[in-house]
Amino acid sequence: MQLHLKTHVRQNYKTVFNAFDEQLFRRLSPPYPRLKLLRFDGSAPGDMVEVELQTGIKSFRWTSLITDRSITGTEAYFIDEGRELPPPLRLWRHKHLVSQSGSGTIIHDIITYSTGFKVVDALLYPLMWAAFGMRKPVYRKVFGKV
């Protein structure tokens, strides 16, 4: 299943891209489940990000590897792929793409995920949309509303 969210912001795409650091990661974390950041290497290929999802009942580890990164004259991206995922996820790929749009930028969160069951994937879609939709006001606050 794929989810693609777009957020228009005021700043230049390179400025936005270079701001994807540990501080922004923490600001983008959803209120639930709470995330305990265990490791944040950065957004270059080979870097790892590890979190513990704390549900209040049980904790789950989520480890992602940065597998690709590119910067061109009009856009930049990096991709994180899940290596250790919480149930029911079996596949996770998140492309963080920022592209020039006039004098501003469009931030794309392009997420591909799978549980191995299409019905469960479809049931998770609204939850994924809500969780990543919460990033929009943070992006606008940090990078300026268009």
C-alpha cells in the first residue's frame, strides 16, 4: 500500500532538506504511540534510526536504514527502509522528498508499507494518513506557511 502526502512550505528546498535532523525528527513524532529515540545517525546512506514505540502496554522496536539519498538542482530526497518493524508491519519504505515549487518547496512523504495482508493494509491506511498528516502543521511552523 502506498501513501503520498504533500505539504507546501515557504523556504527553499535545500534549506528544508538540510533541516531533516534529529531535532526535526523529534518534532515530527506523533503523540501516540510515544517514541523513545534510541539512535539517530542522520540521513545519509548507511545511517540508522532506531526508536522504541511505547504504547503504554507494550514497547516495540523500529529500526530503519537509510538506503538512498540524492540532491539535484530542483529536488532532494532520502529513503529509509525498515529493518526491524513493529507488528503487523512486514515492509516499510519512506521516501522523504523535497522539491522546488516556485519560490517555495513541496515536502512529500511517500510511504510504502505492507503487513502481508491487503485487508489489514487497507485498515491501517487511515491510521497512517492521520499519523503522517500530523506532520503538516509542524512542517508549516518550521518552514513557513505558503
